[in-house]
Amino acid sequence: MFEDGEKPRIFVEESICNGCQMCEMICSFVNTQGFYPGKGNIKVIHYEWKGRNKPLVSCDVESHAPCRTLPQCVRYCPTGALVWATREEFCSMLYDYHKNLETNPSYKARAPWCRR
């Protein structure tokens, strides 16, 4: 099902997103050398009636040199809602995350893979 040598990409686990918009700010800085969230490749949508936030990522990491290794939006996401992984890695991470969510309440605020 997965190709050998699949390249990592940005995945989103929206249940962890706190809506801080740090990803928007960092992305705009990488693209424009200024903090202009409207000029980045990420937009955080706030669904207030659902109590959820959803980062929408429209970055083509293959053609965007600063994002080919570890994108800065992923690096600076304080909760781990943005993940840099292959599809197989992401599925495995999510499985473990949801399996352990009930026994580790801190996972609701910050994913275990978050390195910050």
C-alpha cells in the first residue's frame, strides 16, 4: 500500500490544535521575512460552535526549499497538532496517541511526539 521511500509531509491532528496560530506566524515569516499571517501557506479556521480549530495547510514542501526537511510550522507548533511524517508513521503515531489518551490526560494538551 505504501511506496518504499515515501517522503514525509505535513499531517494535521486537529483535535490537539489549540488555535494559537503560531503556525500561521512562522509560515508567513519563512515566506516573507515578516509576520503577515495572510501571506503564509497555513490558515487556522476556528469553529467556535464546535470548540475546535483546524489548520489548513496548502504548502507544497517539495518545491519550497525551507520546508524540505523539518518545516518550521511543525517545529514551533506548541501542541504537536502539525506532524512531519510519512503516512505510515503518522497512522502509527495516531493509533498510539488515541490508545493512550484516556490513561494520560496530558495528551489532550500536548501530543507525546511534540518536542517543545
